[in-house]
Amino acid sequence: MSVLSQLKVGESGVLVALDLRESVQNHLMHMGFVPDALVTVLRRAPAGDPTVYGVDGMEIALRHETAEAIRVRQPEALDEKLPVAADTQDADAPELLEASR
């Protein structure tokens, strides 16, 4: 587990907790910073602060001290979430290709 401010541009984390004042927590939660939300680091200001994060289709700039109080974990691999049997993966490919035409 780490904090949001430690992620590099292009990296993502799954939100675990907001260790902030209740008023700030509520504000961020209304913008999509809820438990299990996927947060991606989009870009940083030239001086390094603030940083723009993407969450739930929105872009939100946060100061370093705020991002430091947001705990995240690494996202699970996509393959683990959507298991596909090896024998059906290749067998369905021609049917899917034909259906897409």
C-alpha cells in the first residue's frame, strides 16, 4: 500500500482511504474519490505541484499535501478479474471476427 502522491505519471492505484478532514473527504467523494475507485496520474505541473488525476471520467488537480493523505493499493491485473479458458479463447476468434463484419 502507498499514497497517491507516490505514483508516477501514467500509473494507477485503487483508492483505499482518505485520511483528510471530513469536509475535504466529502468534497473529494462527490468527485469520485470513493473506496475501490481507480485513480490514474495524468500529469504534473512543471514545478511538481499540483498533479492532475483522473477518476471516474473526471480530471481533478490535487496539491501534494492532499494526495499524500490518500491511501491507494496497486490495481489487480486485468487477467485476474476476467478469466478466460485457454481452449475457448482461440476457438471463438473466427466467430467473433465474422460477427463483427
